[in-house]
Amino acid sequence: MSIFSSARYGRTRDGWLAARVGEQAFAMVPHETGYHLVKAWGLPGPIEDWCSADFHDGRNAPVDEQRFRALVEEWATHCRQLAGLGRRSIQPRVVTPWGPSHIAVAYGVGIVSHQTASHGGFALSAERNAAIPASLRTKDGFYEEDCAWAAVAITFPDLFTDLERRRADEVLRHIYPDAWEALHNTSLQPGQSRARDRQRFDADNGDRWVVISAILSNQHPGYIECIATLGGRRPSNPGANAGQGPVERRFLVAEERYDMRLHGFVIDEDEDLPYDGPSSFVGWSE
């Protein structure tokens, strides 16, 4: 039986619920909002000898015991599936868009994952690249590891684990919503995709003043001094001279009202105050 076939659970020296799957260690640590998941790699000894200093802050969403065990079991399943995929290391003799390859792993014929000193991603042969949906396909067959790799996973799902496929689907949904909708033959609703929500926000607020920069006002305590442009558009060239970028206006917004939100604060011209007085922004002409 593979060492990755199951998770082992126990309690750390601090009394935390913890688990080991192969070399990966997990623990459920108390936090002011409940419990959070933290991880470590290659911890020696039994779980009972582990302590808080062995783990790094995972900065994950809060978890309860049920969620903790589900995440651990998800990783155990991923490891079992990974062991059966037959990926193999090969000689890294490729110069990628991210630099010379240091580590190369063949996922299948014509599909190789490369790691460089700074970044990584997939390199596909011309034949394999032709199978990628046109909306996601790159001309050179390279797909970087942050987002573009999802195109490879959704096109060749048999070469990836369930966990990797779920993560690829999530990347597609949040970053490439058109491709996700085409794949699933359904429309994304508000709150389901960051990119689609951004598009809706831009469409709804294209002719409204949206804050692009804000600072506590030294001249008017209790107010935030804001620089806003129509639709939140920013200069394409940050060094451009005045008049070459979008028109900017300043406003004073009461502190209790100001909330940057995910896509930006929209000025309410009936409530927020137009302002052209002395500024707290460095470099703004008074």
C-alpha cells in the first residue's frame, strides 16, 4: 500500500488536531475568528511531538473540524491519484519564456511542466497545442503556472488529479469567464466570477466617478481625500503629462462612508464633496 493512501490523525503537543499525509503535515490552530489551517513539510517524529513552531501561517479561511478533515482527505486522494499518473522527470533542455528550465516533468506525450529560477509552466508540442480551445490557446504553446495552465488541465483532464482539475476550473471561472461558460454551457451569476463581476462593475459605472487613489485628509479631519476618474480608468502611461490621461477629480468622502470594496468606491455626487483645495497627496498641485 502506498504511503500516500491514507491520512493519519492525532493531537500536537499544543493539543491541536493535526494530520500527516506522506510528507505533508496539517494542523488546525486557534485564531481570533475560530480555527485556521496551517501546514508544514517533512516534520520528523510522531504527531504528538509537533508544536506550533513547526508550522507556518497558511492564511486560509477559517475551518471547523469537518472542513479540516475534508481538506486533509482531499489531499490524500490527490496524492494517491498523483502516484498513478505516471509523471516522470526528464532532462530540462529547454529555454522557456521564464528562463532556462531547471526541472522538467513529462505529464504525457508533448506535455511537459517546466520550473525555472523564478517561474514555471507548461510547454506543449504543436499537435497538443492545437487541441487547446482557441480562446485559451497561446501561439508558442507555453502556459504559465499562475493562470494559463488551467487551459492544459481542462483540455487533457486524464493527466491531472481531481484536485488539480477543480483548481483549474476555479481559475477558469474567475479569470477566463467566457471560456468557463462555454465549457459548462451556462451563465455565471453575480458573485461567481471575479472577472465577470469586474466586467459588470465597469459596465454599470463607466460614466460615474470611481476612486483610483485615497488618503486620510490632513486638512479636513474625518474625511478621506479621493482622486477619481470616470469609470475608474487609469492613465495608460503613468508618466504622461496632464491632459494625456483620463480626467481626474478630487472629492472629500466622510470616513464612515468610505469603503474601497472589491472593485472600487463609486462617488455619490449628491453626498460626497467636490474638492479643489490644499491636498494631502504628494505631488498634487495645490
